[in-house]
Amino acid sequence: MLRHDQRLADMAGGNAVSASTVRRWVMEVIRLLFARAPRLDRALKKIARAGGVVVLLGGTLIRTRRRTGKDNRKNYSGKHKSHGLLFLALTDEQGNVIWIPAAKPGRSSEITTARHNKIIGHLREAGLGALADLGLVGLDDDPDDHPVIITGRKATRNHQLTDAEREANRLLNRERAAVEHGFANLKSVIVAILETEFA
């Protein structure tokens, strides 16, 4: 149903039940799936046992409708200049989603959300590394001796990127392309869930 973007009212009418009954069933299935979702430490250990050495880490803002009153402030992302929910995700090298934490308000940053979920500690414990985007620069607390998170380089006002740094960013982004494909699939499912929940 969610995959085919079918409206609840259409399904309800075709099965002689109300749209609210179909919505309740959908939300019950979503809660059951959430309860069966793997924990971060178990998901990473499974990747390590399968011979994986790196995962892809990324974040995205999924736009939502603007709410009225004070409730709209926490979901407003100054970076994207729109309202939404922030999602982080870990994927394997092929872009298959391994783990997603609970959504955070749009005002949250990717790096704060990653720190809140203690992703660095879990990666070290599992013996894995992660390729991440520029939104997570500075996440690794020990980048010199035992780096866990590999990010690109940012240009600043006082330091323009060299050709070698630009090439390194290009190579990193090429390897990270799979996480963006995983996010594209994830966004379509989450948007369908949000439309179902608030339809």
C-alpha cells in the first residue's frame, strides 16, 4: 500500500471499511515494524561479521507541512529554510539501509544527532569505519590516531581547497553515492507514512 502510494479512502471503500480503520491498521503495522528494527550495536556487528569494514553515514531533511503557533519553530531548519524532520541513516556499501534512529526536529543538526546516538562509540566497538558527508565534519573525537569517520574537506574564507583536496572530495562523494540512493528510497517511504498518518 505505502509502496504504491494508494490513498486510504480508496482502500477503505474497496474493502467496505472506513478510512480511519485502514489508517489504524497501517499505524499498527508501522509500530510492529519499529519494534522489530535492529539496534545499532547489533546491526554494526552483523556487518562486521559479514566481512564489512565500512558503512556509509548520512543525514537528510524530509520536508513537512508548516504547523501553526509555537509548534512550528522546532521543525524549522535554518540550513534548508523549510520545515521538516531530520533523519540519519547508516547504509552498507550498496546503499541498503542498516539502521535509522528516531527522527529529530528539523532544527537539529546532523552532527548533534549523531553524537546523541553515540555512533562513534558503536562504530569503534564493532571495528568499523564510516564515510560521511560534510555535515559531519568534526564528529570524530580522535581523528589523528584512530579515525572512524572519514569526511571531505571544507573550504573556508581563509583556506581555499587545493586540487588534491578537491579530488579527494570527489572520490569520497563517488563512494558515498550509494547512501544517497538509499535516502531516495527511504524518503519515498517516509513521505508515504507521514501522508498516511496525517491524511
